[in-house]
Amino acid sequence: MGGERAPECVVEGVARFVADDRATDVGLVGRPEVLRPLLGGMPRGRVEVIPATEVIEDADQPALAVRRKPDSSIAVGLSEVKAGRGDAFLSCGNTGALMAGGLFAFGRLPGVRRPALGSPFPDLVHPPHRWFMLDIGANMDATATDLCTYAVLGSVYARLAMGVERPRVALLNVGTEPHKGNEVAKKAHELLRDSGLEFAGNIEARQVFAGPVDVVVCDGFVGNIVLKSVEGLAAALAGAIREELMAGPVGRAGALLVRSQLRRAMRRLDYTAYGGAPLFGLAGLCVKCHGSSGAEAVSSGLRLTRDLVSRGLLPAMATALADLPRRPAEPTRPAEPAGPGWQPG
Amino acid sequence: MGGERAPECVVEGVARFVADDRATDVGLVGRPEVLRPLLGGMPRGRVEVIPATEVIEDADQPALAVRRKPDSSIAVGLSEVKAGRGDAFLSCGNTGALMAGGLFAFGRLPGVRRPALGSPFPDLVHPPHRWFMLDIGANMDATATDLCTYAVLGSVYARLAMGVERPRVALLNVGTEPHKGNEVAKKAHELLRDSGLEFAGNIEARQVFAGPVDVVVCDGFVGNIVLKSVEGLAAALAGAIREELMAGPVGRAGALLVRSQLRRAMRRLDYTAYGGAPLFGLAGLCVKCHGSSGAEAVSSGLRLTRDLVSRGLLPAMATALADLPRRPAEPTRPAEPAGPGWQPG
């Protein structure tokens, strides 16, 4: 029921997925009267409707929504997985509610203080390479240890989902030298250097789009702002290009010739087409697809989810976290949020 | 002596400035044997060479450089202003050294805990409007009070330098609701709401490029990362557009027609051409121009500096800071940097 193009595109994505994968069954959680009429062409017995009468809207306050709507598709789907009737839960819905519900249903992996959100990013200059950034907006006040945890989780993810043997992990910072950055970044640099990961050091925001690393780690506040800067700048730049092209007859003529090329260049930026990413740090597997996902993004999200299950993402993460060198506890930050401890951007 | 195109472009910028402004004299600080031969066409008596034998390089550690090179152009220039033989100092050199030297020479305005750096940004969609962001990289661990101070300083600057009667100030954040963001941002939102400024609330990074406000306030860590994201994304996107256009004959033909339009669109992003910005919070006027400034940027930086002096930027800032409602002291953050307390990005 979640996402801007639900339920039609979600159901269509499921149809594409089950047509292609004969070994994985899918449960569609939501209002039966809405979902059943859409299941026409599905192979018999492969797609089950799991009834949930309520829907969490994007405008709902995440933590409240999960508690107040226990029969929502998110809450019901998570309970199904928790009860062992499913291996993973995928949603295009309210990210915050999914995180709150996932925390409530599964708890955290040992060693994780706060979960994180991640997103694949395109490497604009060399299209085949993709990199991954976390946290993009779950943990607003990350400690150095949190950042180190995210590096471990991101590294396991890059290995299992992106097929990188030994993923290079970097810390987003204002300069490449170890002494650069705020107090948290300086401390995180130290922890990462001693983490046993393939730590590539600090990376500046101007370097990330040239894709020299596989995983970029940052605070959820900073990550969310970078993500939205990219969106905002891309939209503004597309507008500026359009204005300049349309300002005269030569530009208008040229625009007819280069329209599809420009569109392709801008589309390299569109990280929403990449089929989602798991919530990092939960003890159960929840994959979040972008709210604007179409059928292709949903079916690619389902393939990703299936692969993460079969490749054992969660056990691999638990092992990697246990292997992290133990450190004396760091001082916690002064004021911890009173709420559930996370916040979607 | 500072900047990538010094001394030629700096001297040429001075020449253009004094040709245009007959009431303002300029002292050029640096190596006389290098500068004197470049002064050929200058009007007599308007441009004085102030000898300084040392040069702080961009690679120098800022705080050390100012102490170890007391006869550097930055140190000598600042002393001249401190001694009352000048009203303001402009530099295209090492930002960190300028900040360290400026702090040492002038100290801070009352009420300022840590100075900030600012930069004008283009509003890509409606070219005539420019907005201003601070801090872009001086104060890596800003408190909520620091952010409120920057809002006051930025607001005075927007009024005197950009001519905005009642500047709209916003707080860069991950969402527009007051409860969004990290602990510092939440607290800063409260302080700004009660500050008496024209506070437009939180602004998301995707909105800033559409220019709905005049001043955007953020932590130096976040601001520097946003600035560099913009640079990195613009460069990567320009590369992607070039690749797509050059991939086929139609694109190549179209590219010939639209080259100048695309260049104009990308140039709207080029905030380095805007003639610099003062260091915010110092008790003396230091204007920093971008290291890659050409003659036009230098002469526009000089015009800006002259205007900031004649319009009384520093007294106006001092007054505005004194007018800020008094607040109980906020808890300081756990670990303060041991160094001079600022860091260039």
C-alpha cells in the first residue's frame, strides 16, 4: 500500500519478479479488496494477499503511526516476517514508520546503537561503478562509534549486494587529512583506521561523484543534506539549461538535437531507480524502495531482497560487527533525543 | 601574493579598481621586487607597495604559518589595518591563515564565540537573486548559539552588501518542521524563532537553489560539505553531459549549436566570480576572495570591501549582536578542539 504509485506499480513489480524467479513466493500485504482485482495475471499459488486494513500515509508521524495503526500494511508485514512466515519485508512506504516498526519488531543487531539508512549513488563520470552512502537520514546525532558501525555494515553490504570483494570505505569530511573535520569525524577517522576495514581515509564531497570508493560513511544529518543538495542542484541546473537553450532560436534548434542526450546525462543522477536498500542495523531484513518507485524499481528491489536473503546479509553483518576491535566506550554526546532515537529526513 | 593567479591578476584587479574609484587608495602588500614592475600603468600616488618578504602558501598549516612567517603578506597586511593605516584587508590567499591572522590581529566582535566563513551562491532558476550561506567551513563544531550569531551577522551582511531591506534567514536542515534535525539544529531553530530576525524557518538543501531566502545558516562542517557537493556534482554532471553529447554524430552536431548556452547555464553555478566575502565575527574587516580569482573578481572584491567600510558593516554587526535577546548559557559540546578553534575546509 506504500509509495506514490501503489498499489498498481507495486503489484506490477511483483508480477514481473515472480515471472522471472520461480523459487521465491511473495506475500502482498494490504487491503484485499484493493489488491485482489490487480492479481489477474499472476501465476497461481505464488502471490498471496495478506490482509491489512490500515495504511500509514507519508504525512503520518512515524513512531506514532506504527503504534496507532497496528493493522497497517507495514506493521502486519513486519509481524509476518517476525513470526517466521517470511524472510524479509520490502516497502515503498513511509521510511520513518518502516524504521520504527522494524526496530520494534526485530530490534538491533548486537553492537548497533542506532540504525541507519543507505542509498546507492551513481558515479556520474564512469557509469558502470556505483557507490553507496550511509547514513542518509536516520541517525541525526551519530557518534564516532556509530559511524564506524555504519562502515562495517556498508562494507558487508557492498560485498554481498554489489559484489565488491574488498570494498573501499571512506569517511565524508571537509578535507582528506586525518585532523580535518568536526570532533566526531576526527574520532571516527581514528576508529576506522584501526577497524580492519579497507579504509580509504577521508573523502571530500567534491570527490564522491567521481566514485573512487565503494562506501561513503557519514552522519544522517549531513548525508540527508548532501542527498537533497544533489536533488536540488540537479533540478535547478536542469531548469537553468532549459532557460538558456530556450532563450534564442539557435539554442532551441540545438535543443531538438540534444534533448535525449541531456536527458540521459541527467538520468545518471537518478538514484531512485536503483531498487532500494536495506535498513542498516536492524536484526531483521527490511528493504526500503523509494516512494516514487515504478514497477521496474519494485521488481529490482525484490531481486535485491531475495539476493540479500540467500547470501546471508544479516549473519554476515553480525559476524563483521563481532570482529570489530573492542574500544573503550566513548563519551556520549550531551543531549540525546528523548524520542525513539531516529528521525527520517 | 596570495591566490593561484597572483600577483599579476591581483595587481590588474587593483588597477581596474583605482581607475574606477578615485577616492580609495590601495596598499599592495608583498615582495617589492615582484610587485613594482607590475605597477606600470597605475595612477601616481594611489597604489603603495607595502613590503613583506614572506609568502604563506596554500599548503602551509594556517595557524603555524602566521606565527612562523611574521613578515608574510597576510601578517603584514593585517598589522597595517590594526595600526590604523588601512580600513580593511583583502586577500586571495590561504583562508585558514587569514582567519588565524585576523583573529590574532583583531579578535572577535563581542558575542561571537567563533568566527565563520560565508559565500554567495547563485540562485540558478531566477538569475538576478543571490543568496548567501554561512558558515562554509570555519567552525566545525558550531553550537546553537553560534548558528544564531551567524544568522545575525549574515542578516546584517545581506542588508548592507546585498541591499536587502529585511533579509529572510533560514536554517539548513533535513526537514522544514521545527522538530527536525540534530540536537544543535533543533535548539538553533528555537533561538532563531525568538531572535527578532526575519526567520523563515528550516530550509531543506533541495530548496536552497531555488532561492526562497537571502541567508542560509549552517554548521561549518555541513556548509563546507554542501559547497563541495555542489562543485563535485557540477563537474561530474558537466562530464556526463559531454560524454553523452560526444557519443554520437547527432549529439556532436547539436553540441556545436548549444555549447555557449550550456556553458552559460553551468557558469550560473560559479560562485567564485562573485568577488569574495568578509570573515564573519572578527572585530576587523577582512575580505577573502577565492584563490582562483581573476582581475575582475579582485576588483569586484575591492569594490565590495570599500562599500562594506563606507556602509559601516562592523559597527552594524556589533549593534545587531548587542540587540540579540539574552539567553541562559547553553551546555557546551563535550570535546572542544585543542587548536585555535577553527579550521578551514
